[in-house]
Amino acid sequence: MVDRQWALGFADEWVSAWNSHDIDRIIRHYAEDVSISSPIAANLIGSSQVEGIEAVNKYFLQGLQAYPDLKFEVLDVLCGQQSVVLSYINHKKARAAEFMLFDNDGKIKQMYAHYSE
């Protein structure tokens, strides 16, 4: 399912959605049973693990409020069989990468975020 062309298109839409700060557009990329792991979540909500679309939506809204200048610039897109790693620079000019595992509908079912700071 994941090939280079699909991954590049996904990355363009994903970063555009995040940079728009439109939660409906952002959340469309994630499966109902999504599971994410992020050090930022630990800082914002007290847990690095967030499970399910409703909890992820709430966490993302908190993140958008906490970081009103949030902006991503994609540096690289790496492809796996059912996964993508997006490497990017965030609004603080810190490097970050997210490993995303996709379900059969092309939605993120697992995501692991990594940050240089």
C-alpha cells in the first residue's frame, strides 16, 4: 500500500493540515483506534501514550492551543511496507521525526514521535 508517491502525497497533506491548525483536517489522518506515543503528550496531558480518536483529538487541540505558532517543514519522507517516517523541523527549529503505521484504509493506527530537544 505505501509506495513513494503515496507517501509523498500523504506527507504534503499531513503537513498542510497541521500548518492550517484545522483540527478536522488534521484528525482525518488518524484511525478510530489510533495509538500515539509522544514526549510532548507527557508534558501536556501527563501521559506519553494517547489511545483512541477522541483522546487524540483532545490532545491535539491542547497542543494547538499551547503552541499557537506551530508549524512544520518536512525534511524527508521514508517509506516502509505499511509505514512512513516523516522527518521535519518544527516551529522551534527543532528536528523531529514521526513513525506512522497505517491501517488498510490509509489511516494512521500507530504513531511514535521523536524530537531532538
